[in-house]
Amino acid sequence: MLKFLSNTRSGQFLVIGVFFTIIGFILNTMGGFYSSISFYGAIFFLGFFSAKKAVTETIHSKAPNVDLLMVLAALGACLIYYESEGAVLLLIFAGSEALESYATNKSKSAISELLSHVPSTAQLLKDNDEVSEVPTELLKVGDIVVVSKGAQIPIDGYSDRKTQINESSLTGESMPVEKEKGAEVFSGTFNEGNAFHLEVNKTSDQTVFSNIIRMVEEAQKSPSKISKIIDRFETKYVLVVLIMVPLFIASLYYFNGYSFEEAFYRGMVLLTVASPCALVASATPATLSAISNGAKNGVLVKGGAAMESLNTMDILYSDKTGTLTFGDFRVLNYEIPEDILNEVVYMEQQSNHPIANAIVAAFENRNFKDIDTSEPVEEIAGQGVRKGAIEIGKPSTFIGYPDKNYYLDKVVEENTTIFVAKSNEIVGYISLSDEIRYEAIEAVAGFQKEGIQVVLLTGDNEMVASKVAKEVKVNDYVANCLPEDKIKHILKSQRNKKVVGMVGDGINDAPALANADIGIAMGSGSSVAIESADVVIVKNDLAKLLYSYHLSKRLNRIIKQNIFFSVSVIILLMILNLLGYLDLPIGVVFHEGSTILVILNGLRLLR
């Protein structure tokens, strides 16, 4: 905290103001003129940034704010020679502002620490085979970067050979992943294999980690629903107070027999205690602390509203591949003509789907010399890929095709199977298997314990869906889902007044994530899915989502505590002032003290 104060201009002014306040009270015990001068100095330094903020924001928004009330109360105290109270008022107010700024910066620093693993430089291979160190932001798509053994990968790109990559910083998986030649590798991960050359496929501002950083920055600027309500209330409330205080002073002076100085003093007390400082601070520090906590634990929430509403879910829909399962497929068996198989492998090289990666890995070193590479490969979300007359996709894509039943009889339905067709005729199949994420079983049980229904939505066949649903123990499942089918289920639940969450990782999940009340993407998923989601599970651990759900519950509980406490203090202090039992120093201490307590209560969410 001391380091934070010394590194900011407002913090430095606060320290100087504290010094002048202390000197003022010391001189006050001796009597004399100099104590007042010291308090005026304290008021200048302590109120400088509040006054600046009050004026600029009032002009910009054309509405008064809390800072304006505090500055007016301090100036009013000076007018009736209570400069010591004015200094104490601004001291505690500036202290609470510094504490709130500290909470904001603590949130930013915690997230920066999470994402600080990305190298700032890269070893660029030039045309003359020389290697030079350059900043990653200067790298262009197509540049070749040398990645040494044990080095951290500086930018996203394609490997020129087989290697072992530790992706724990991104996916949470401690075991290195074997990457084939041409496979995509990501910045921030570690090369545990031999040195390789990386062909840059994204600029530094487009990488997975840079997108995460951008999302977090947007999250910190995106207020929660409660914060928006409080902000709207603040503007109207401050205006009411500014009208009420002069009327209150006039009523005491003209109708209650108070002297002008005493009536004005009571007005300044009212102006101080009626200010909604604690109420305004009820939500934002707590929300930022919760976002920071989630980020440290591998869950990025894109905004305060998403963090606040995460615990309101009634039903959680989940994709299968890469979400409840690892998405790390392996080919079990196949039946397909050799020339068509070459086409299939070539086509799957153009996709980054887990099934495509498994097929490419299983049939490496194929001969593509007889393949027309000028013909475009089209990826159809939720179905498969197509190149000219050749189609690859799940069985449900080939309704009405000849020999479909012949091939269905050949495959084991509990395995994931894709069919290959040429000129509208099925010519073969490939069967693959996937593994269940055991942490997903724990997470599903945790959500169900909280009363949330968990439903599996998958494009796989009935047998595969049934097997996974049974192992993970979800409430229900729907097989053979196209992207539009997932949206239909989400919209149906929403029409039934359910708050819907959706977890997915693929391009085909993006529309469902966008339509859900709370879209949740796996960190290793497609960039489209991550863009469409409100929450990103960086390390692919669904148990982390359950953690964030409980964090969201704590957040809402703390915000409610803060609102109740701050409103209660304001009402109590206003009543005591109306009855004449409250003087300015006590009012300042209790009012501003309640603001500090509210902020400290919100900071508990950092733990």
C-alpha cells in the first residue's frame, strides 16, 4: 500500500496532506494562527484531486457527484472556522479513495502476474540464416522464429517438426503435448522437445494470451448491474442532497431559532453524513476483487455483470468434446480407399478441430502429389469439411445417402465416427475415441448440489452421448445436435424463465455461447468461441468454473452486506444530526469510516 501511494501523484498528495494535518493538530494544542494555516494546507493537498474530479465529471456528465458533496462540506466547514474538521473529512475521504484505487490496481496487478509469462522478445531467423533478437510486437505473419529447447514460445505459430510442448500455463495439463509438424503452438507455452522453427501465424496483438489480456481490460471497464444502478442513483441522490441542505439550514435558522452559524454547522454535518460514499463503494471494489481472484485461479470473466450473475444460473448446457472430455482423440479403426484417405488427411490439415488433429496425427507422411491443392477446403461448423465432391462429417450429415446403413453396421456406436463421401456416395469411415475429464465429473456433481441442472448437448451419436452422460452423470443429454439445435434448446429454456449457462470450445459452439445468458468458453478453444463467451476457463478445468460460481455467490453476498450497512449508517447519522446529537468530527469519522469498512469488506474477495 505504501509503495502504491508513493508511486502515484494522488498518493503523494495524500501523504503530504496527512503530514499537514498532523502538524495542524500539534500546533493546535499550542494555540495560535499557524495551526489554521497548516489545516488549510492539508485541505488543499487532500482535496485537490477530489475537487478536480468533482468539477470535470460534473461538467462532463452535467450532473453532480459524491466528490462535489465532500469538497463543499470541507469548504463549508472552513467558512465557519472548523478547518480542522474539514481537513479530517478530506483526509478520510482521500484515504478511502486511495484504498479503492489500491483495490483496482491490486486486481490489475494480479491479472498481469497471471499473464506475465509471455516473452517480450523472439529469436527471428533472417533470410541470410542469421538470428537476431527482436520485440514480439515487430513480428509479422510468415516470419520464422527459432524456439530453443526449454524456451518459452514467444508468439502463436506453426511448428516445422514434431516436438513436445508444455501447455500447462494455458490448459492446466501438466503432461507435455506432442505436436506434429504443422501443428499450431501458442505463446506463453514451453518447448520441452528439440529446437524447432516456428512460422508466425498471428501478430502479437492477436495471440491467445493477448486476447485474454484485452478481455480482462474490458472486464475492468465493464461495470456490474448493481454498479450501474448505484451510479444512476448517485446522480439523483446528490442533487436531492444539494437542494435539501440549504432548505435544512433555512428551516433551522428561520423556524427553530438557531443562529446562522449553528444552523450552517448542522447543514455541513448533514451534507457530510448524507453523502453516499459508502454506498457508491459497495460494488466496484468487491467486483474487481472477485474478477482478480477468478483470474488468479484460471477463470477470466469479461465483466462485472457476468461475475455478478454467474451464480444465478438455473441450467448449464455443456458441449462434449474438449469440455467434458479431453478432445484428445485417437483413431481406433477405419475403412477407406487409399487415394481417398490421402484427400481426407489433406483436407483435415486445413482444420484445427480435435478430430482433424487426430486424423492428421494417425496418418502422417502421406503423399499429396496427386491432389488438387488449388481447390478450396470448406469447413462447415458442426458438420465437417468439404472439398469439391468429397465430404467428411458425422453420420447425421449424410441422411439419405446410399450405403449409410451398411457402414453404420460396421462401426461401434459407442465410438465417435465420421463418414467420408464422394459424389454423394459414402465410401468409408474412421472411428475414434476420447477420454472423460475427471474434474468435469466433480464439477457436474458440484453444480447439481447447488440445484443447477446440467445438460449435455453434443453432435455425437446417441450411443456416444449416452456413454459420456452416464460417466459424467449429467441430468440429461441431447445427441446429434447441430449448432442451430443447441440454440433452440437455449432459447426454449430462456422462454421458461431459466437463466442459462453454456460451456463450449468450438466454432460450432460460438452461436450457442452468444445466445446463452452466460457463455463459457474453454481457454484452448477456438478464438470465435472465446470472443463469443462471457467467461473463459483458461486452464480447461471445469472445476474452476464451479469455483467461480461460489466466488460469484460470495460477491453478491458481500455487495448486499455493503449496501445494507452503508444505507443503515447514512440513515442513523442523519437522524442523530436532526436530533442535534451529532457533531461534525464524529459524523466525519463514522461516515467515512463506514466507506473504508465497505471497501475492506470487498477486498476480502481477493483471498
